[in-house]
Amino acid sequence: MREDIWNDICSLISLYEKAKGDRDAAMEELQHKNKAIDEYKEQIRELEKQIDNLKLKNAFLSASGDEEAKEKIDRLIKEIDRCIALLEK
């Protein structure tokens, strides 16, 4: 009887340790996947920003030459910066 109880306890401890190891491995994998997701989200944001910049550039290029488009964009950026500075006051 005592030996049966002891064997059951050892079996339960073994199952617990295995489950704990599985849980720890799953948590580590989840952390790696979450990190990868965050990196992909940042990459998507950067690519969307590049797309927006290219759309803006193409909108100006279709109306004028490359240098003139750059000047227009620079003026817009300066105007936006000025507006932001006024809003911060």
C-alpha cells in the first residue's frame, strides 16, 4: 500500500515536471513569436511610410520636373514644421 502511494506520488511529480517544461517551452516560443510580430509591424509601418512618400513624390512629379517637385515637398515640410511649432505654443 505504501509503495503504491509512493509510486503514485513519483508519477504525479514526473507528470508535473513534464507539464512545467512544456509550459516553459511554449512561453519561450510565444515570446519569440511576439518579438517577430513586433518587428514585422515596424517593418510594415516603414514600408507604408515609404509608399506614402512615393505617392506624394509621384503626385508632384506628374505636374512638374524632379527638382521642382523636391522644392515643393521641401516647402510643404517647412510649412508643416511651422504649423507644428505654432501648435506647441
